[in-house]
Amino acid sequence: MKIIKAKTAGFCFGVKRAVDTVYEQVDKCSGPIYTYGPIIHNEEVVKDLENKGVIVLRSEEALDHITEGTVIIRSHGVEKRIYDKLEAKGIRIVDATCPFVKKIHNIVQKESAQGRYILIIGNPDHPEVIGIRGWAGSNSQVIQNISDIEKIDFSKIKKICVVSQTTFNYNKFKDLVEIIKKKSYDISVLNTICNATKERQTEAQSIAESVDAMIVIGDKHSSNTQKLFEICRKACNNTYYIQTLGDLDLNQLGSVETVGITAGASTPNNIIEEVQNNVRIIF
């Protein structure tokens, strides 16, 4: 039996930075500590932080009830108005937005101010995309497939700037950009997909193509893990999406000779190691 674990599996730079920031604030702050939304998309990490007293604010309305303490902006980032609201209330802000996401905020704010219509390629319901649009202004739109592009009246748009959710599938991004380029003459395309995301997806596909079974570990709400699963499933029919070891039926792996393991950017190393060690034991 051979087990191949992806080198890129687990916390990316932005996620590690965000999680470390919260634990640092827990150690140094005396007042209440909040995160605006789950700091990352991983239930195990969020539960551990809640056990240490960190309170998750799950809606904008929840901000209305805060009068003191520290609010930590999650790795996905938030709309500009959230910063404005917290500053108006005099609440201390600790910004744990991933630097790569923050870069997109700056890009869309600048390009929008220069008169460009902002097209954001990504999942419109994902917190990162919601945050990006909050910096892009009203002249913006989110697209995630060809159907969304077909609904746009490009004759009314003179200048376009295209950016992407950092965890979007790179190949899908390229395909959508090619379609958009045929619709407009004045278009600026900025590939804002995180390099770590592209490397993770490329490595996962390569491993999945060479094994009998593939295990993808990550939270069910994690966008980048969902995309890893989609990529691996296309390359290997026996691909399993799990959050923790408890979700994996080890009996399903009884007849395979090679197993690949990868994990989303919000998956802690201890969960990855636990899965790897237990898969190794049954063989």
C-alpha cells in the first residue's frame, strides 16, 4: 500500500496568519473578542476559539449590540461599510484579512474610481466575494458561469476590469475570461487567483490521476476544498470528501493499492495527520 500526501495540503499563508492573529489576541486582550464571521471555514478551529471565549458575529446586525472590545476581521475580508460601522462605534479593529484578498479590495476600489465596471469571477454567496464587491461599488457584478455573462448588456459598458475570487478554479477563470474578451474591446484582466490555490489544485489533480482512491479533507463550507474535490473527482472516481476522520469509512479503502490525500487551505495539520495515520494503520 502506498499513501501519497500532497505537499500543499493544509493551512495556506493567509489562513495561518488569520488563525494565529486570533490566538494572539486571546492571549493579550482583556476585553471581549469577536470575529466578524467565522475566522476561517473550519468548524473544528472555530469551536476551539469559542471555547477560549471568542464570540463569532454571524450577521451585520450583531454589530449593533457591541459597545466595547475587539472585532477581528476574518481572512475572507469584509465590505468597506463594516469597517466604517465599527470605526463609528469606536470599536477596536484587528484586520486579519488575507493580504491577497486585501490586494483585490485595493484594485477594485481604484479601478472603480477610474470609471471601470468591475466583473468579479467567483461565487456570489461566498464571503470573500461579498467583501470584494463591497469595495467595488455599485458598478460591479459577480459572474461564475457562461450564463451569467450572457445576461450582461456589454453595449452599455465602456471599460471593464476583471478580477477573481482567490480560490476560483484557474481553468474555469481562463475560459470565462476568453468569452468576456470577445464581448468588449476595453478590458483589463487581473488574475487574482492565489498562487497557492493554483499549486494546490494542480498537485491534487496530479495525485488523483495516479492513485486508486483520493481523500479530500476540509470543511463543508470551504470553497477551495469543494473545488479540490471537483478536480480530484474528475481524475479519480473513488474520491471522498471528509471533514474529519469520523466521516471516512475506512472499509471503502480495503481493496485499493494507492491512496492520495489532500486538504483545503483551512484544514489544520492535526486533522490531516490523523487521517493519514489511520489510513496507514488499516494497511
